[in-house]
Amino acid sequence: MNDPQGPRGGPPHEPLGVAGLQRRLADFAAARNWQPYHTPKNLVAALSVEASELVEIFQWLTPEESAHVMDEPDSAHRVTDEVADVLAYLLQLCEVLGIDPLAALDAKIDRNERRFPAP
């Protein structure tokens, strides 16, 4: 569900990596003078709210219904938007705290592989 248009409905742009997305998010916030509000505490709270909005979509679905949530355009759009919101706040939090999210995830998978070895 990629939006084929770029900013303000303009021409499409190439997909960005993590650093590029973090830069776009920072630029977006800076253009609106939101940086004073982007503290770790506030970003974590916003992340929690957005994650809860994602949970709300699935809250009363059966396991079978949840497996097909992307089959219906309206629910697929809602899920995609909420995933984007969660990722946006997570990337902003990582930027503010100086965490490389991909390196952190890679290290966490390494720890889990040691902690939970395959049978």
C-alpha cells in the first residue's frame, strides 16, 4: 500500500531507508516548530497511543478474521496508516536517543538466538 505520490501530491519519490525517513520526520517537525515537544517521554507516550490504535483494529476479531484484515480495502488502509504512525514515532524516538534501530534489532535477534536455541 505505497502511496505513489510524493509530498503534496507531487511526483513519486524513491523509497527511503531508515536514515532518510528519520530526516524527513525531523524536517517535518522542524518546519512546524514541534521539536520542543519531541522529548523521549512524549515520543514514547505517542508511540503507545498509536500502538493502541493498531490494537483497536484487531481487538474483537477472531484469529481467522485477523489473518485476513488486509483483504478488505478499508481495514487494510487503517492498518497501514496505524503501522506507519507506530513506525514514525519509533524512528523519531530512536533519532532523539541516538539508537540505530536496525543495529538494535540485529543485536536483539542475536541475543534471542542464544537465549532460545533452535531444537
